[in-house]
Amino acid sequence: MNSFVLSPNIPQGKVEKAVASRQYPEIANAFKNLGITLFFVKPDKSLQTPVRQHADMLCHYLGEGRVLLARGQAELYNELSKAGFTAEFIDETLSPEYPHDIPLNCLRIGNKMFMNVKFASKSIVEYCKSNKIEIVNVNQGYTRCSTAVVNENAVITQDRGMARAFEENGIRVLLINAENIVLEGYDNGFIGGACTLVDRNKLAFFGDIDTLDDGKRIKAFLEECGCSYISLIKGRLIDIGSAIPLEVK
């Protein structure tokens, strides 16, 4: 019997259902081959073209089956509701210019929520306060897509400010150079948007981490953390806005 992912971003078993983009069919097919059913975000014209289908911009999983969505995601709302999830729209309206595109781009790790509080959705802030989730305020608005979650105690990021915040909160961090991640329309993408956990101790990359200058360091870090990895496609890593695990087997 399947069960909801309890703690966001860190599935307690093999992922069976997740939210992601349909922009790259080869990646969607790779998820299917892993036995993972995807719910797809709908392209949202309130965001910049390169990130209009990014799950980490349009969807935020609170845990235990509760999902927050941008207002334009009516189709996803219906699909999630039919599948037994509790889907809710946020009050905020997204718009293309930063920081008005980041209300849902917050990062939960264990009992801590990393976010730019000023521009985060009030729904997320209120949820944290009601459920005794510690809020860690950071300058970086793209907290979710800038961070690859390895486990409750370890992450990978290319953002120095985020790295300091993680270290100050007792989370082990590997700071990398991620200049070779593809995000069409931008110079570079984010490491968090280019991977996701597909099992408790297995990280799936949307491309080959050997194409990064720090590929060897990433492999060594994952090994030290007891986390295996797979590449879903060949070639350079692609930032697709990650994939958000919802349900595990």
C-alpha cells in the first residue's frame, strides 16, 4: 500500500508519485521507467518563459498529502484531488519579475523551512507557525531550486549564502560550481532543479554529473552520505524545476 511522503523533499521509501514538468519527454519517460507516476504542471504565463513549467515555482508540498499550488494550476488541482491529495491554491498571484515569482519556492528540510520570508506565500508561513516548523530567513528567493537535498542532514548547493545558512543550522553542505547546468534562456540553471530523490537514499540527476567540474566531488559527497545516484538521461544536466515527491511505496 502506498503512503504520502511525510517530510517534504525526503521520501521515506521508493517514490511512486511526483509532480514535475513535461517539457522534456525523455526525462518524463525515464521517470515512467522507474515506475514513478508524474502529475504535470501546466505552463504558466505569469512566469518567465524558461521556468513556466517548473514544479518548484508552481507547487509546494507541505507533507502528508497537502499540496499548495499557483492559481493557474486548475488541471493539476483536479488531478491531485482525484488521487487523494489535499490541493489548495495560494492567495498570492505570481508575476514574471523576481521576487514576485518565488512565493512557492521554499525549502523544507526536516523541521526547518528555508525561505525569503518577505516574499514567501503566507500559506507556507502560517503552516510553519501552526506546525512548529522553524523558519530560517535567507536572502535567496530560489531556495528550493538552488539546493539538492541529499538527506535530512546533508545538501548540495551553488549558493554561498544558502551554504552559510545550512551550516549555521547544523546541516552538512557541499558548495559546488554549477556553471554547466542547462536552463534555456539563462546562463546557468540550479543544481536543485536538476535532480530529485527517487528513494530515501537515491538521488536521480537529469543528466550526467560528470559534465560538471565538481562531478567527482559530488560523487564523493554522496558516497560519504550513504546516498547512491542515477542519471536519467545522457549529456549535460538540465534544470527542469526538480520533481516533487508526493507518494511512496
